[in-house]
Amino acid sequence: MSYKTTIIDIARELNTTPATVSRALSNHPGISEKTKQTVQLTASKLNYKRNRIASSLRSGKTHVIGVIIPSAEINFFGSVVHGIESVANSNGYNVLLFQSNESREFEEKGLETFLTARVDGILVSLAKDTIDYSHFIEIKKRAIPLVFFDRTADDLGIDSVVIDDYKGAFNATEHLIQQGYTRIAHISGPQHLKNFHDRMKGYMGALQANKIKMDPDLIYPGNISIESGKTGTEFFLSLSNPPDAIFATEDFTALGSISKLKEKNIRIPEQMGIIGFANELFGEHITPSLSTVDQQTIRMGRSALNLLVDIMEKKEQHIKQKVVLDPLLIVRQSSLRIGQVRK
């Protein structure tokens, strides 16, 4: 077994006490800057590695952040986690990742795992099955720093980082209108989740702003899946007056729509325009390539972690914040019927 340098070794090298070395390494205000620098240099020279477990026990901090995502199969969440980890690493935090599989039960297990691990803070994007939020209310009661991202519940009074879902949906729908589509349908997501509710409102807002009467038959209640894209599209095609375009609440739903339209030999975008939401990686590689709305995933992850660090490290009373990012319209082949985008 190789020998590990200890605080005692550093103290012996500098002819000082282990307590002084410990305080210097912990950036104690009672230790001069000159002494801190000398100790740091000596620690580096002796290849000293800080014992994080012992340090955590002394400080009461683990320097671990818990992150719950609904699904690791969705690139959107992987990209957000990439943004989270980039900021976590630069702030000295490690990330403990838990996948809820869109289940409230697994979401609660994730929180229990984080409590056992004594994480310093938690980031969460809600599962689509979550309607009862009592497990998050319990986290709030324990005063554990908590931030929602993407999928949130505003009435819980929890800090959050989101995209402007209303604006993104409005822009997506208006883009279809500008391309000459006149009967635009919407396959929605679970309406108890605010982001999908806001996307439906943005869809309806764009129709109203462009003086297009909303037809209730052109809204299909989906569940954010390829299958709901297929079934929703099949329903629309069965109507006596079917739509000529579909705004899908997210890209996997849009992928299902494209699959069903191809099965029915309906040309995209000539006979039916399609636009999604999220800018999943597959979108630019399928045929036709998928128009969508980019949610600035890396920026969302960084913003969420920065907000959480802010809550964890501030001594004074924290005021609830909601960070809203701007969506970006990505136009590709699936909606480009007239060959150009009108600004």
C-alpha cells in the first residue's frame, strides 16, 4: 500500500501545528494569506490529497448535488446534465444522477437516496406521472436547497429555470402559418405539467393572433411519446376535414407523426407540415429533417446549478427566483413548404 501524505506531514515540514495546516487548507479567516499560500504550496509539493469524507464529516457538507431527470433516453435531459456538471465541477461539487423513468414512485426513491447520501442540494425535472407533490413539500420543510428545471410546479414556491414555453410554441405555430398552412393541429402533452400547458396556450395564442379560428377537433391529448404521435396523427387523418400541419408538443411525438404520415404515403411538408419542440439530436438526421424549438439545454443546466449554488452558499434569506430562457426556432425540411422563412 502506498503511503499517503497527511496534515501531520505538512505540519512537520513547515515546523507548525496540524491545526494551523488544517485551518489554512480550509481557508479559515483567522489564518494569514501568506500562511495559506505556504501551506498550499507545501501540500502540493508533498502530493497531499484531501480526504473528502473526513472533510465532509467536519464541515457538515458533502459537496454532492443530487439531480433527478425523467429519462436518460431523451437527449434533452442528457444535455442539461452536461451543463449542470460543467458548473458543478468548477464549483467543487460532484453530481449524483437519478432517473425517475417518468414515475412519481421512482422520483420519491431518488429523493430518499439523496437524503441518505446527505447531498447539499437537489435539482429536479418532474416526472410526467407526478401529480401529488408532497415529497417535494417534505424536502422544503427540511430546508434542503431545491431547484426545478424544465418541468416545474409553480405553486410550490420552489426556485426554477425554464424556457419560455408559451413563446416557443407561439413561434412554432406562427412559423407554420407563415409557410401557408391554414389548419394547424396540436398533439399536446400532460396538461398538469406547466411547460406542456404553456405550449398549448402558445399554440392557441398564435392562432388567435393570426385570426385563425381554433377547432377543438385539432387538439389531441398526447403523453409525450412516439406512440402518441402516431395515434394523434391517425386521429387527425380520420377527420372529415383533416389538418394540413401538426405542431407536436415535443420531438418524440413529432417523430411518431412523421412515421404515421410516411406509412400513409402523405408527403411532408407538401401535404402536411410538422414541427416539434426540444431539438433532440435525431431531428437533423431523419428524412425529412425535423423543424423544432431549441430549449438552450446547456444554458438551462448551468443556470439551474448556479441558482442552486446561490441558495446553498448565501447566508441571508433567499428570495425565490424563476429564470426564464429564450427559445430558439430551428427551421428544417419538415415545415419548409414555401422555401423560406418570413421574419
